[in-house]
Amino acid sequence: MSQKSERRGIHVDQSELLCKKGCGYYGNPAWQGFCSKCWREEYHKARQKQIQDDWELAERYTVPNSFNFRLQREEEEAYASSQSTQGAQSLTFSKFEEKKTNEKTRKVTTVKKFFSASSRTGAKKVSPEKVEKAMDQIEKYIMTRLYKYVFCPETTDDEKKDLVVQKRIRALHWVTPQMLCVPVNEEIPEVSDMVVKAITDIIEMDSKRVPRDKLACITQCSKHIFNAIKITKNEPASADDFLPTLIYIVLKGNPPRLQSNIQYITRFCNPSRLMTGEDGYYFTNLCCAVAFIEKLDAQSLNLSQEDFDRYMSGQTSPKKQESENWSSDVCLGVKQMYKNLDLLSQLNERQERIVSEAKKLEKDLIDWTDGITKEVQDIVEKYPLEIKPKNQPLAAIDSENVENDKLPPPLQPQVYAG
């Protein structure tokens, strides 16, 4: 996959999707760029070479000892002695074996004739379409029964790859359509609906059990992408338009268990579907999109390494573009996203300013309390407080009057008869 530093950042030629061996079929990153047929041939050659090397290595380090030679000599002598005593029986046994072999050959020939098309009986050859349909039905029945055992098995690292891809896509949440040069205007209602349908299809792939059904979800998603591009540009979409948009859909949808689904399709889907036709083309592009996301770097998005690192770490997000710099085909959702990012940036600045002022106020309060305490202590030391003893209780006004007894009695109320 090659990248350009011009306006279009992602570019894939048709030849880059084909098998490395040049057989004309589509390749697959899971098969190291080969198609399934060439991959089997290469794997068989490598396997045979490995077996031959193992045999040569074993023969090189195997040293026969005297026991092996003695055992072999005893077996040869026993065989030679048995030939003289079993001369008569050997002829009968050989005839029996010959008869048995002829009978077996006759049965095999009969079975082959039963399953092969015969010109004498007038049997017709089965059409490729019927064979393909029968294989699809067999695949559906078998894979539905075995799905829970063969999908993301514990013997593989599919689950680990799923977590890595999912974490990677989450870390790339800041990637914008402009960075990928996606020719889709989501401000158009029809285009927005197509984008939603494409994301729904790629997510729905995980709910299917049959490899052919999963592959159909990828194909349907790709068709929605092509329709969205066609409506936006008023012309048919090209491969240079399709792949960036597919990457954008994957980043926006973050499909669950993406690698497990890709590996499941690769292992159990009918190889003819993956090697030719639109299903194979769309599946190959999805594999390329996932590989691009896994290896995405600053150069792929025409960013500096410093900005890319800051965006990946979450320290900052891409700055909002000025309204006069927006192109006419930018969707409303992207504008709203940058508006929200700018608002969040302003709120972050206000929060930092409030926290700074609060810390300053706290320091001022502490300093003011310490100052007041010191001033009070200084005043107390300079003007110490003298506490006088408690005064005696006051006596009655006439307590010292010695002539109390000479006073007239108090006036008493008197009652007069009316």
C-alpha cells in the first residue's frame, strides 16, 4: 500500500490487490499476499522441503550399531529358511492375493462408474452453478453447527488481535475525513443515510454465523460506500475514493471482533469467493484497510510526528478550522465536531483558570489568617490584660441604718365601706 503526500493520502492500484504470483486472482494479507490456491502450493512446497530437510538431518546423525546389523542379519536368515518350507504354500497364497486384488479393483471401478457421468446412460454433467449452490448449502449447515467451536478458538491469538485493533481504532478517534481525503459529504441526507447503513452492515457482520453471510455484509457495506461517493461527486467512484472511505467507515464504526471475523472468513469461506468476483475484491480491500489502520503513522496523514504523537496520547485534538477555510463539500457533522472541540478547549482553559484562581485564593486566606494571628499575639504581648479580683456583693441600701426600728410601718391598704 502506497501513500502520497499530495491531496489524496491513500492510493492502491488494482495490481496491488492481486496475488503476488501473478495468477490473476485476489491476494490476501493473511496468505502473505498470495491467493488461496498459490498459498496452498507454496505451503505444500515449504512443507515438503521441511520434511526432506528433517529426514536428511535425521540420517546424518543416525549411527547404526552392531545390534542393528545383527538383528537385520538374523531376519534375513530367518526369511531365507522359511522360503524352502513354504514353497508350496506361497503359490496358493499368491493366487489368493491376486484374486483378492482383482476383486478390489473391480469394486473400485464400479464405484467410479457409479459417480462418473456415463455416455451410455445419457447422464448430464452438473453445471458449476449447481455445484456452487450445493457447496453453499453444505457450508451453511456445517459452519452453523460448528460455529461456537471454530470461531475465535482458544488455540489461536484471534482474541488478542481483536483487542489490539480495537484499542488502536479508539486511539485514532481524532482522525478526520479531511486527513483521509474522504470524498463523502455527510451534509447531504442521502449520503448520511448511506454512511449509517455502511456502518450498520460492517457491525452486523459479527452477528452472522456462515462465512458467506459475513462476506455478504462486507459486500453490502462496500456498495453503500460506492453509492455515497457517487451521490457526493455525481460520478462513479474509483478505487482511490473507495479505500479511504472504507477506512473511515471502519474507524467510525469500530466493528467488534474484526480480526476474528476476517480470520474466520479466510479459513472457512469457499476459496472461489475470495479469489474472484466482487466479494473477493471487497474482502481484499477490507484486509488492506485493517492493515493500513494497524500501520498508520504521521506520514500517512500528512502530519508532523510531534502532532501525531500529541493526538495519539490525547494531550490535544486537531484545531478547529476557520469558517472561511472550509471547503464547500465539508459535511455539517464535521463542522459541528470542530465547533464542539473548540468549545471544549475554551471550557478547559476556563477550568484551568478557575483552578489557578482558587489555589491563589486559598493561599491568600492562609496568609491572612497567619497575619491576623500574629497581630493579635503582638498586641497581647504589648498590652497584657490585667484581670481584677471579683468585687464583693453590694449590701442593701438601708443595711447600715441603725434606726430601722424607729421607722413607721409600711402603709397597709385599707378597705372603706361604701
